[in-house]
Amino acid sequence: MRAYIRLLVVAGVLASCFLPQGCRTTRTYEGPRLPMSQTAMIELPVFVRDTRVTILEVDGKPVGIIFGKVEIKTGPHEIKGYCEVTEYPMTRYYRPVTITLSAESGRTYVIRGSRIMDKQTGITLGDFMP
């Protein structure tokens, strides 16, 4: 039975890659793709344990992404979303969140749980849960 459930989970994740907001990169700026020297990336992993952040908008532009990658220009950004927290046994609540990020060129930032971290250094830059 466990193997069947794992298979369903993997199949669901793979299937979601074909949905519009699946595994693609969402750009938050208009025009042609910019070089890495002028952009940074925010990654939202697929699997989380107790806390998941959904990015609703970056600098007022709707994004609506649960997992995947968001490409942003370098410089300061205001990221709005909500933090979904699950406390066992099955208590779930949502909290609206806003965080400011000063993106550096060529950097990748990853959201793990409620924290946003520099992927290369592992340094936590902010927490969506004050």
C-alpha cells in the first residue's frame, strides 16, 4: 500500500510539471530574457514538511506560484504571499506575508519552510514567519 501511495505522489508531481505553473520559470519583468548578470532566481521546492510559502506577487505583479522558479531583476523587491503552516494532527492555518529582498546578480534564493536563503552560501536572509 505504501508503494502505491508513493507512486501516486510521484505521478502527481510529474503531472504538475505539465500544468501552466508547473516546473517552468516565471519571469517578473517584461521584454526579452535578460542575462544572468542582470537577474536572480527564487526557487520554491516541491516537497516541504510543515510550512509552505506561496508567492502571490512580486513588486505588485501577480505571480501565483506554489513551486518552481521565479526570475527577477537585480535590486530590491517586495514579495507578497501567504505561509501555510500545518500543525499535526491536521491543524492548518494561513498567514499573509511580505518580505523585502535585495537580489544580487546571478544569485539563487531558495525558500525552505518559512525562510528565504541564499542557495550558494546557505545564509538565511529573511523569515516569512516573524
